[in-house]
Amino acid sequence: MRRVTEICCSIMNPISTMSLQTLDISEHERLRELYHTEILDTPSESDFDDIVRLTAQTFNMPVALITFVDSDRVWVKASVDTPICEAKRNEAVCHYTIAQEEVLEVPDLREDTRFRHLSQLQAVSAYRYYAGAPLATSRGYKIGSLCVLDKKPRHLTHDQKAALQVLARHVISLIELRVRNREMAQLSEMQNKIISIIGHDIRNPLASFRVMLDLLDDKSKDFDEEEAAEMNDLLRKQMDSTLDLLNNLVQWGKLHVRLNKSAPDSVDMHKLVNRVMRPLEFSVTLKGNKFINDIPEETYLLADEQALEFVLRNLLTNANKFTDKGNITVAHQFADNQHLLSVRDTGTGMDEQQIKQVLYENGNYYTIGTNAEKGSGLGLSLVREFLSKINSSLAIQSTVGEGTTVSFNIYN
């Protein structure tokens, strides 16, 4: 199968350079779409096996394959009468197929000037014919191919090429149905979690508000100035925590719609960070903390602006929660075609167990802040969810008593 895959995936000569240059322009977005399917390295599945068997029978071909083109390899999801494996991408006809809009047909691999020079073709069995239809997602990204091979030169009719494209679209339909089912399950899980949070973390504070207001209104209670001030302080902290939770819930709903439908924005990160910091300045000043925007002016990246605002607001709020009379700095680095954004504080820091809980607990873990601030843990849970949608994740470096740096990357 390794050799068969190498034919199905053999490299072309410089004649195809222009097509590959065009492909490289959106390569990162294409790979993001591929990884979002979570199809790579999955076990064999009857639905995909049925399609390659039907394809081989329909076109009377000895070999049919469903392949996916990764950054440096071509991985085979399903094939006829051969074990599933992979080949290097730089030895791939499929690498060329995904640059096409229509079916790529090579009537005779040995006679085609693009492939005739390949010594590998002389070393393998006599497969001479190749035809492949790109697997294009509903958003237009070509993530792989449905291809056939024969031992003799031949041609497909116009109707046969159309049929191959229909089968390719069926492959994509199966993949996108898997993605939708997975997202619906995740959405249902998150909705159940939010209902639980609303039932506990919002209803309970509201009940507390009612009790404290009743106490303040009870003329039989004679509160001195200090007791009244303490009760007002408790009300304020509870209200701040509840409002923050409600803001996260509302923003979560809005962003779920945007991330599924909108194109990335060109975001001025220096201005965005200033905008996020501005409404938080009061609470930061109350704790004797200082915000520092260390991102140079006119630093741009491509991302969903509202999602970035949501992520940074939660990270800054969290940093302030665990910092007293210190600095909270937002910084930026660019290397290897990716932006690294970080929020660094000089607060209480975390041990390894706390870091694991922050990174992996889904809204079930929270810690009281340095000024007795409360939280539900939902904010960081939603931050992780949004970052996962853009193939990013949180990374945490922390030292107890010295502070914490939370970072995430955005590819451009």
C-alpha cells in the first residue's frame, strides 16, 4: 500500500509551481479547517470504506482512496483492498489535486511530462492512471481528495468525472456531519453547565441580595456606621461577581454565532488592549494595581476581534483578582508565523495542582481572590473553548508568591 499511496501522491516537477504558490496563500487557513474536522489518524469507519468500494466499482478501478493532506504528509482514511497508511506530502499528486477546482486526471503517469521523470514510478507496480477529485468543505477549503488508480492508461468521460465529484461531496458531507454532531454535543454540554451555573451562582447571590436588603430595611435593626459599610461592601462584591458572570454568559452566546460565521478581522492589538483595560481601571486602582500595555502601536493580527476582547478581558480580570499593589502587563511576540499574546501579573502565583485545575476544569474550579473576590470558574472555561475553535490554547507559567504569566498563540 505504501507504494500505491506514493503513486497516488507522487510529486510533480516545476510546471506546477504557479498552482502551488496559489495554494500556499491560504495554507494556514486550509490546515485549520482540516484540523477542525478531527479526522486525521482516526480508525477506519464503514461509511468511508463503503464510499471507496463504491468508487472502485463504479469506475472499474483496482484502487480507490480517500486521502487528507496534512502539513507534511498525505494520510489515507480509507482504501480498497490495501492497508491504510500515509506518504510524504512532498511526494504527493494529492498535493497538486487540492490546488484544482475540478477533477485532476493523469491519463498515463509515465507519459505525462510532469511525472515521467520520477524514478519511483519505475520501481513500483504498473499503475499508470490517476484521477482525483478535491475534497472541498462548505467554506471552500480543499482538505484532501477522493482518487482512483488503474494499471493501464485511460480516460474518464465528462459524466464519470461529474460522478467522482458527487462522491467527493458525499465524503465531505459525512465529515461535516461528524463536526456538527460533535459541536452540538459540546454545545449541549456547555448549555447544561450554564443552566447549572445560573441555578446556583446567580440565583444564590440574588437570594443573598434580598436577605441583606431586607436587613437594611428592617427598622428594628440598629446598624452602626461600620456595620452598614461592611454590608454595603458585601453587596458590592456580590453584585460585581454576578454581573461579571452575566456578561460572560451574554458574550458567550454572541461569540458562538460570530465564530461560526464571520471572517477574521485585522486587529490593532495595542488599541484593542487599551479598550479592554479602560473599563477595568477602576477595579484595578482599588487594589493598588497598575495596567501596562506593552504591545507596540500598530501591531496587527488576523483574528475575531470580539473573541480576542473576550479572552483578554477575562485574563485581565483574573490577574487583577489575584494581585495586590502590583503590575499586570499585556505583551506580544511574533515568531514562526504566529503571534504570542501574554498577560503577566505579580500576584500570588499558582502551584502545579492549581495550574492543572485552571487548564482542565470546566467551570467547576475557582479560588477566592486576594480581596475575597468570588467567581464561578466559567470565564476561563469559555476562554479555553473559544481558543480551541482557532486551534489555540492557554499556557501558564507561575511561581507561588511571585506571579503568573498566561499566554496563547494566534497563527497568521
